[in-house]
Amino acid sequence: MSKPGNEKLTESVALRLPEGLYNRLLGEATLQGVSLGQHIRQRLGEVGTAPIQSAVSLEKIERAAAAAAQIKKAKKIKSSDEKQRLIYLFNKTSNNVNQLAHRANLDYNAGTISEATYSNILDQLELMARYMKAVIKDVD
């Protein structure tokens, strides 16, 4: 059996919390420099963890909670519909582009296409890749 505190975490629990309680717990975790999950395990009294710091003022916890809530909201920025559509189209075409590149490489190695044709295909594929990357960066 492993030492207390080093036990492998295998089980998951999902629960809903009011926003205020969630932000308070997230603020406390942020102040302690631990993940929210680690902080909740500590609050539940997991053996082998450091005790909760009780000397932290409520005002400090509220400030940390507000900052954590702002970070949470910033992380939830959703891609625009245009960007999602481009990603969808690029994903659909990637398999076809891969097949074309593979076929060109096989034919070149077999000697059935010229070096000039092979180079032209590679140039076009590279140009397409650069264009797709540039377009994605400019969306949103």
C-alpha cells in the first residue's frame, strides 16, 4: 500500500456549486498555489496534506476569487463561427492533401513522374499549407 498522500487518484466526482462558493474555493486554491481539486481534497481532510491556512483574511480570499473568476472567463473565449468553419474545412481537406502528397511521392520514387512535376506538386502543397496557416491566424 502506498503512503498517505501518495495514493493514486483514480476516482472522479462531479458536482455543481453556486458561483460564489466556486469562486471562493478557487480563490483559496489560488492563494495556496494549488489546483482546485487539491484544495478541495485538503478541505475534505485528505490524510497527508498540508492544513488549510486559516490566517488569510476574507477580503484577500474575495480578491483572489475575483481574479480567478476573471481568468476563468478569459479562458472561455470561443472561436468565431468563421474560424470554426475554416477549421472544419481544413480538417476535411487535410486527408485529401495527405493522399496527394503520398501519391506524388510514390510516383516520383517509381519514376513515373518527372522531377519537375514532383517539385511543382510539392511547391503547390507547401503554398497551400502556408496559406491555410495564414488565414487561420487572421480570423477572430
